Amino acid sequence: MGKGKVKDKHYFEPNAATTPIRAAGLSVLGLVAWFFATAARAEDVFVDMELDQLLQLDITSVARRPISADETPAASFVITQEDIRRTGATTVPDLLRLVPGFEVADIDNSYAAVAPRGFNWRSSNKLLILIDGRSIYSTAFLGVLWDQQIIAVEEIERIEVLRGPGAALWGANAVNGVVNIVSKHAVDSLGAKAVVRYDTNNAGRFFVRQGFRLGDNGAMRIFANGRRDAGLVGQDGSDLIDDAKGGAAGFRLDWEPTARDAFTLQGDITDFQSEQPLGFLTPGPSSVPRRQTVLGDSASILARWVRSFSPNSGLNIQTYYDRMSRQEIDDDLFSVADNFNVEASHFFNFANVNTFVWGVGYRHTFVSASSSGFLNLDETAVRQNDFFGFVHNDAMLLDDRLLLSAGIRVEHSGIADWQFHPNVRALWNAPDDWRIWAAVSRATRTPALTELGGNFEFGELTPFSPINPTPFPVELALRGNHRLEAEPLIAYELGARKKWGDRASLDIALFAHRYKDLIEANVGQLTPILAPVSPGGPPQTVAFELIATFENETDATVYGVEASLDAKITDFWDVRAAFDTRHFEGVGISDRNILGVGAYLLRRSPTYQARLQSNFVITKDLDASVWVRRSGRILDTDIEALTELDVRIGWRPTKRAEITLIGENLLKSRRPAASDLNFLPTMPGLIERSVALQIGLRF
């Protein structure tokens, strides 16, 4: 890369999360594609990368240094810009449906439950999410709040996904996976762009961007996007909650003053508003739904300096600050979380055999909260200081046929004291283009502030009801516990990859996750509440109290398999398939799941998932995608097996315009929302079918 040529940008980004072996396979719907493709004999195609190019794509999150996706000893996946365009998806959770093993369920049209390998619920508390290396996982909010992430998919370069533990490099809470959303370099966003989308259910979105050069070696873009998501409806079609709406604005500046240095400065602000249909337990004969307003906003700024000493050596220093606030639960809970993070990492090659990566960092978190009614906190202000360091080594042996990787991250948390996250990985370049890999890893999830010091008042169970046969009301409560410890995981993984030239590839991963000391709601005994029933009379039972307390209590194991196949049938037609299934041990149905958390959330995952996608080019200006998904029923819930069908047709009348027609949820006019995956007791609602028209213009 020469000085003054910003287009030759640095691609050493030690803030990513893994490889591309993407979903693919044979679909019956592909016969339609064959008919149109062979009839048209398109002169041009929309596909950005061939299969072989994807396999050679450099990624950084498995080893915190550039490494070929085909050589990663981990279950990994990359969502490219072409994947984003072909799906027509406008949110990151919808895009994560492409990833084998990822469970994505819509709690409503703005909030999704996202998790790999179990524990799926609204806060994704065992999945670490990064945006350009900035963590949006919050211990104050029990994980990731997807409704407040107003991310413009047009600005995403790629999404790197690691399935399985990534704590040896990324730290606590990278338990079942790591997702890093990598935004485009500013030089890839020059000029103006505008996108407008309108859905038949009165939803829609817009996106505008302006990019420009800063001298000969810099570039910058500014952007804004907004969205409106349709609310849920009841069985009779009436509105259960109003539409959700939110917007974001931001910028990114990239400057490369020398051939070895690259600076990035970026920031954004967001604002969000939605509703939830609360269904708290009440003394009456049934739960009474009421609309609860959710308000949220956030802001962040990030700076990064990358110094490339050689193709085999580089330094990365990054710092960021972000602030997130949220108000919900009938305005009872208002919380603000401020985070400051700084870290440095360095990789270098030693003796042409070993590649070392090491780094250190510091994170400060300040959380303030006020609450009353349903939730009360023991502490209204908490400060937390975390320090960490890591080291990782890759060794190429046996004439580069065997890769051995080992590393450990040590961190001290104000919540969970010292934590150790080691891992050992190996990859063998076997004959006939097979790649066989294995890994053993340890990771932990730290308790959230609400688990440590939260006091939840759930209301009363009605007398003589199915879950309360007594003649007295039963008051339910859940108490925090400051003695909680982190939840450890030991993960065993085995995988294989195979490619057949540039026409097809196969990716299989087997895993056994052994969890210990999962945090549960340990329900105590029914305790009578005594009070005089008449003036001066003796105390008598007037109600019962049932109190649950968070405890490190349960061990559980999950076994699973994830597989994906990518096949290019002709130059104009490719098909992709993915399948995953899992089996749980040590976790069964219990009366305690009325307040079930921890291990019971492990069961709140579909028993299996299958996905088929057929992509084809009709003419050089017209292409289409058909996407079918099937998920099994979710245990311990009312969520039944579901089949979904999405169709996208894209037309480029000119090089600067694209018109897209998107149909979602086409098999049924309405489908149930996954309300059982919400932490709060909410009333079930339905998500309506939608057809959208999207117009994109570049200037």
C-alpha cells in the first residue's frame, strides 16, 4: 500500500469474529431458478465473490490476526454484503438466521431473541456482540438489547461469527458465541446513497449517506437511518401494541498518513421507542394486559490506530466510550450504563513457525438506576473496574499440515473476581482438501446486576387456579443474591470442512457443552402471611408468600451438531442449506420453571432447525432469492414448530438504482410471536405477513 492511496486500506482489524463457510444446499425451489436462469443466459451476475474467494477471505477474530477462513480451527461463518442484499433483511438478528446453529425468534417486530446453542431469550446473555470491536453486551441489562440496535445494514462490510466459546481472546460472556459487525471503510462509502422501504403493514425505513474524500489519504462518511416496525396484533386482528420506531445518525473517518499507519474515528447516536403488552399476574381471574412504553437511547465514539510493521506483524490500539439508557416496566425502572474501554494488541511471527498475539486492556463501567414497584434494586449506583490480558500462539508444524493453537485470557472483574479462560485448538490439512479441527475451551458468564441485587415483585397467583390450588392468594417474589459466582462452561468441539473446487463446500461441527453452577431461581417453601381478620382477633392466614432466590445451583450438558452445504449448480444458480439439532441432559421440566431462568432457558430452544436458500440470476439486471426455514417446537413453551417462507426479487434498471420487492412470512397471514422468550410476563400476540417495496439510489 502506497502513501496517499486511501483505497489500499488496511485490513488488519483485530476486532472481528470468524470465517465464511456459509450455508448452502439443494432446494426444490431451485428448479424455478433453473428454468429462468437457463432461459435468460445472463451476461452478468450479481454475486460479489466466488466460493473459493470466500474460503480464502482473511478474518481476525479466531486468532486476533489475519488468517484464512479455511484455516480457522473453529466453527465460524461470515455474512457478506452479497448475503445482506440477497436476503433483503434490514436487521442484524434477521441476518443471523443465515448462521447454522443460531436461534432467532421474534418476540415482536422490533425485539428478537438471539442465541447459538441454547439459552435463547430476550437478552442473549451468553452471546458477545461487537460492533467494530466495541462490545454492546451489558451486565446492567442482562446481555444485549436488540431493539435498541438501530444498525444500517448498508454500512456493514461483513458480519463475522464464531459459534462456540471465544473467551480466550474476547473475555467473559463470550460463552456460546461471538458476533462482530464490521462496518465499511470510509473509502467504500464515497458519494451519496439513499434507500427507502415501505411495508404493507405500515412499517418502513429510510437510509441516507454522504461520503467524501479528505485530501489524498483520508475519507469520511456521515449517515442517518430510521425505521418503523409494525406492532403485534391480537387474534381478532386488533392492535395489541403500537408500532415501534427509532433512528440513528453517525459518522466514520479513516485516515492513512503513511503506508504503515491507519487511523479510524467513528461515532453514532440512537433513539428508540416501543411498547410491550405486559401481562402481570393479578388478583383477578386472569392476567390483565396493559401497554407498557419502552424508551431508550444511546451514544458511542470509538478511535483506533493500526500500525503494520510487516505482513506478519502489527499493532492495534483501540479505545471507546458508550452510554446507554433505558426506561421500561411502567416507568418503574430507569437505568443508565456508561462504559469506557481501552486495549492494545500486538501480533508477530517468530522463526517462521510461531505467530504470537498478546494484549492488555482496561474497562470501566458505571451503572445508575432508579426503580419502584415491580423491580427494586439494592444499589442504585454501581462502579466496576475490569482489567485483562491475553496471550495466544499459533504454530504451523509438519510442513504446514498441522496448526496448533493455544491461548489464555486472564481478567479481574468487580463482579466475579479473577477469571481464567484458556483454550487449545488444532487443525489438520488432510488429503483431498479436507480440514479437520478440534478444540477444548473454557468460558464464563458473569452475573448481571439485577441477579445480584434485584428484587422482583411478580404479583399474586389467584386462589383455586391450576397453579395455586389453595384458597388463599400466593404472592410471588424473586430476590437477588450478592454471593453469586460466574457460570463456567467447558466446551469440546470437533469439526470438518471439505471443498470441491469452486463448486461446493461442506462444513460440519459437533459440540458438547458442559455448564456448571448455572444461576437459577431457587424457589423456597410456601410461607403463610398472618394478619388479624377482625379487630383484636388472633392472627390468621390471609395469604401465602412464595419467594425465589437466585443461586448457583444447576449443572447441564448440551450435545449438538451443525452442518451447512454451499453448492453452485450453474454460473447463474447457487443453493445453500443448513441444519442443526441439539440434545439436553440434566435439565427437565419442573414446577420451578414458573420463574425459570438459567438451565431452563437452555431448553427454550428449537429441537432442530433447517434452512434452504436458492439464489438465481434471471437476467444481468434481475435476480431473485427464495428462503425457506423450518424450526422445531421450543420445549417448555407454547411455541410450536414453524415454517417460514421469504422471497426477494431485485431489479437494477440502471447502475445507480435498485428496486427490490420483498415478501416475508408468506405462508401464513399471521404467525405467533415468541412471547415466551421474554423475561417479562407478556401477553401473546401475532406478527402479520408483510410485502415490502424498497428503492435504493446512488448519486
